[in-house]
Amino acid sequence: MPLDFRVVGRDPGTRARLGRAQTDHGPFDTPAFMPVGTRASVKGMTPADLALAGARIVLANAFHLALRPGEQRVRELGGLHGFMAWPGPILTDSGGYQVFSLGGNVRIFDDRVVFRSPVDGTAVEIGPARAMEIQRALGADLVMAFDQCGSFPMERDEADLCVRRTLRWARISRDAPLDPHQAVLGIVQGGIHLDLRAECARQLVEMDFPAYAVGGLMVGEPQAEAMKVLAATLPSLPEDRLRYLMGVGLPEDIVLAVARGIDLFDCVIPTRHARNNHAFTSEGVLNLKNARFKDDRGPLDPQCPCYACRTFTRAYLAHLARENELLAPVLLTAHNVTFYQRLMQRIRETIAAGTFGELVADQRPPGTVSGE
């Protein structure tokens, strides 16, 4: 199989598990977090920086890359691995979330969606076959089935239609031709309706995907509701397959989702927060534009080994942030990505040691920002 995933350890007090995934472009250990390189670039970081931060797998977006520069151009220039000079595993999102985030500008049919390109306004059609064609050309190792991403709140009738379309498109996505090194993931939808989630998962399992994802969560619903969905959904998914929670998130959300059996995550939060001068640290999330950091001679985070923390004071980083210097988001992005990779390493270590439950109990309130 193009994706070989094995569970190699479990936490005795939760459903958290350690895994090892092998792809043609190398392995990665789980639980893992993928930095988001939407347009074949993690903003502000070179591939060497990503590897130094501890990242082993990254995400790119088929929707955006198909619009510009075009998937065939990427293929001719060496596929995503050669194009962006990232030798490790890559996952591509099919674009379902991006398409449906366009809101009223999208017309949805049972076989495709039609929308105006956000690049130049031209009419674009995309369906499951086209989404897989794009991802095949891009050459990622893990590719996502095309799905209809839900929103919150979503009435049951709307969620049911979303599930039926997602399942129909999943069959087409599963059967679409891919290159030998590529594995396609089915996506569970259904809003916060637990029975719809379980039924969607059951039918996807019958299709026998190499791995599975949970989509349409943390899109506005309370954290407790999202965790209920995971608790109701994951028992329906095979124990021996990789489980990916799409677009999540905050460190506390990641820890709680790992406790319920999730293996893989992605989110723009660490990079977007960096561009807004927010740094994730062992003390919480710091706003570097706050006045209290102007004369602070301490490191950004004394527990972090990244270049920013080893080299510069909080006072200097605060100066860069206030002056809108380009170096500020570059340094903070590398730091935040390092923070997330170290969080995942700590999660793996505590699962192996049987102390992961202590980490679950030690989470800060969601979105805590220190220094406001």
C-alpha cells in the first residue's frame, strides 16, 4: 500500500495512540501536526527551517494551486516535492473547505460545484473526479476525497444532504486513478448530528479507504460539542488506519482530540498568529506588541530551542513587532511551528510513558493570550 500505518503504542487511560506512518517520501510519527503551506509554501519558512523545527509532513491546497500556477505546471516542474523542494511526505486538501467557504458565490449540484475564481473571476467547475485529477498532477503522498464541508449551525436536513453528497463523491474519489505512491483519505461529515456522523463513517469504512479524516469540526461549535462528535465517530473507524482531524487547531484542542484517538492535525493558527505578533510559549500566548515587553531582556520562551529564543530578547522581538519589521513574523513563525512540533513530541513521549492523562488535565482555557 502507498501508506503503511501501524499503531505502536497506546495510553492506558485514554484512547490516545502512538503510530508510525510510512510513505514513499519517508516516515512520520503520530500524533503529528502538519504546518500549512497552502500555496506550496509555509509562509515565512524555508523547507530547511521546517525540518529544523521538527516538521516531517506538510500540507498544501489543491484548490489554490490549481488556480495558480496550475497543477500541470507543478507536475512539469517536478510535482510538489520538487517544486517546493520539500523531500518529505505531503498531504493535499482537495479544496472542499475552500470552495464552500466562498458561501453564496457557489452553486452546488450533485455531481459538481460551480463558482467564480477568487483569482480572476472566471467560472470554475470542480467535482470529485476533477479534484482527484488535480491532486494526482500535484503528486502529494496523501490526497483528500472531495467532500461537502458543513458549517455551524447546520440543520439536520442540510447535514443529511451534505453526508449523502460526501458519500457519493467519496466513491468517485476512491475509484479515480492516482499515481502508485498516492493514498486517498475518505472524509466523515455530518455536523454535530452524532447519528449522521456514525453512519457516514460506517459507509466510508465499507469503501475501504487507506485512511480516514474527520471534517467540518471546530467551525464555530463549542469545544465540548466537537469532542462529542469525535467520541461518537472514531469508534466506527478502523483501529489500524490513520485518523486525521482537519483544520484543528489550538494546542488544547489537539490534546483533547488525541485523547479520543486522532493521529494527525493541521491548522493555520501557528503561522497566522505569528503574522499577528502572537507567540505560543510555555507561559501561554504572548502578544509582543504589549508595552510590558519593551524592556524585557528575557528570551521569548526559556524552554524553547528555536533560533529566536536562543538569540533575541523579548524586547527586541517586541521592537520588531511594533515597527512592523519583516523579521518579526519570520522569527515568530519559526518559533510557533517549533512550539507545535515540540507539543506533538511531548504528546508522543507522554503516551509512551503512560502519563498522557496528566497533559490532558493541564490544558489552558482556549485562546488564552497573556500580555493584553
